[in-house]
Amino acid sequence: MDILEKSRKILAQPVCNNCLGRQFGQLLSGYGNSERGELIRSLAAMSIDNEKGGTENMEMSNFSGFKFHNLVAKIPKRKKCSVCGDFFSGLDKWTGKTAAKAKNYEFRTFLVGTKLSFDLITREEELWERAGIDYCEPIKAEINREIGKKIERILHAKFEPKNPDVNVILDIENKKVAIEINPLFIYGEYQKLVRGIPQTKWPSGKYKTSVEQIIAKPFMLAANGKGHKLHGMGREDIDARCLAWRPFVLEILNPQKRRLNLKKLSKKIGKDVRVRNIKPSNIQQVREIKEAKLDKSYRAIVLCDKKISGKELKKLASLKLIRQNTPQRVLHRRADRLRKKNVRRIKARLLTKNKFELIVKGEAGLYIKELVSGDNGRTRPSVSELLGCKCVAKDLDVIKIHRR
């Protein structure tokens, strides 16, 4: 079907320039659909004038305002667009509604989404059935783009399809605008300098605070957020310190403000937890942190129920490939399965007749407490098994996270 033939099929009903031009949206770069529609309408009008007629099956109100040389028929007044209902002539009203909603939020980037009414979808599909979809663009795409251009000019924000600060949702049927605030993501690295604090908040309220709550507090106040989540690159036990710098992303939900002085706010975090390298982040970095599998080095003080010697500690060098069933202490929240993990390096130093310092570099996911105790045979081999006595890890510290 050539362009003129296709345009005649479209112009059999009243259509605005946007809806006419949109059916040819994949032709000629650098033109808006309204401009395309104006060109094609003029081409169709010249065809009619050339034929001195040829108006059968044509809605002549589409040519209101044209002055024909050869056609003597009276041209009726323009009618409302049968596809969009002249929606595109009212874009400024929608932009105004958006601006009114947006005044309560702080954002630099946005994305527009449209919920079309059932009638609008039906009318567009009926046009496609008659005229075809060879070069067309969906009406939703045009609405999003054209509204986006106006919002950029009025609100001095940037249209961003990948990681916008907010989503502007146009509800055509209910004539409403909603603004969905996307989370604010902040990257950093933390040290936990005290024992007895979990990484994240416990639902039961068993612990008064957490690393997450300590870090989040100043950022939540500044952003006026409604909630928060901490995504850490692994986690240490509650009774362990993290003397290494553990990467994390703090996610603040529904923030009213986004222009934060991150460096200044990071200085308000308490003494029990320290942070560094605070900077803006995004959802992609959250995924990277959650998927990272990094080796870690630990230091523990090991207590034994019998006297040991430095010579006996040399047996620990044979700890290489470790088979661990899910530890009994976490079975209530994790599936019981066998894990095979590697000890990369191990070093032991005798402190007293029944106490020694153990330093272990292990593969991600290696349970250190169970490597020491054996967990009633669920971890093999273990320190307890090799030394032939009951051993318990005390004062466990994460001392290094090995970055690739």
C-alpha cells in the first residue's frame, strides 16, 4: 500500500495531524507526528484537487481551511479527531497537572508512563485494522514523548528512561496524574566496630538497633524518606565485628528530597559504625553487590577443652576443601544442603595452653564458626576434628574482604 492510498484510508474518518502523522511515524527522521500529519494531509488535498473530485469515502472535514483550485464542493468545518478525541490539543493541561503534583517532590530525572482508556485503545486498533500498521507508532509512545518534552521545559528536569528519580503516570480515563517516587540509592563501605549488632533490622525487635538503622538515620532525616533497606556485600554474624570495609548500598524508599550532601551526612553516623566512600548509586549496583562472591579473611580466638601444642596446630594446614551442611544455628531460615567451600589460607598462633589465634582466608560462603567447631559432624574436616578436642571460635572478626 503506497503512502497516498494509506492516507486516504485514514482520512475516511476525522483525524488530527498527530493521529494522521503517527501512522507514518517510522518514515522521515527529524519530524514530529504533527508535522508528518500536516505534510500528508496536504498531499492528500493536492491529490483531490488534481482529480477535481475523488472525494468518495473521504471525510472532507479533514480538509477544513484548505483552498482548492478545482474542487467546488463545500468543505465542512473540522470535526473532533475520531481517534484521540483531540487529546493532543490539550497537552498543556496534562503538563499543568503534572507540575502541580511535582511541586512536592525534588527530582532531576523522570519517566512518563500512560494508562490508556479502553475506548482510546479500541479506536486506535480499529484504525490499524483499516489502514494497516506498516509505518505506525503506538499512541502511548507519542503521548509519553510529547508530554516528556513539555515537562522538561517547565520543570527543568531531564527525561530518563533507564533510572529516573520519579515516574509520571498519566491516567487518561480518570483524567489524573500520579507521581511514583523511585528509591534513592547511596553506595558506601562500612566497618562494624562492636559486637552484638545485626546488619539489618530484626522484625521481632530483639535487637535495639542494627548497622542498617545506624547508617540510615541521618540520610532518612535529610531525604524525608518513608523507609530504608541495606544491601550488603555479604554479612557478618551478630557477635562478630567487621574490621574490613564491607561494600553496601542503602536504599531510601519514597524520598521527598534527593539533593543531599552525602559526605556531610555520613559524618553524623555514630561511633559504633564507620562509613567511607559515600556516593550516589543505582539499582544496577545493588544487583552487583548482591551477586558478588568474594573471598574473606577472618580472625578468631579459638578455645579448646584440652591442652594443645604449637606442633598440633600445624595439622590445620591440611584444611583445604571443606564440606559443610547448613549450620544448625541457621536451619530455621535456610535450606539444609551441602556446600563445598575452599580454605585459601590458614594460620594459627598459640596464645596459651588451650587458646590460639586463628586467621583464615576462605571462599565466599564458608562458615567459620562451624569450620572450628565441626557443628556435630555437619562440617568436615574441622579444627575440632583435626585437634581431637572440642574447639569454639570466640571474638570473630572479618579482617579483609578481597576485592577482585
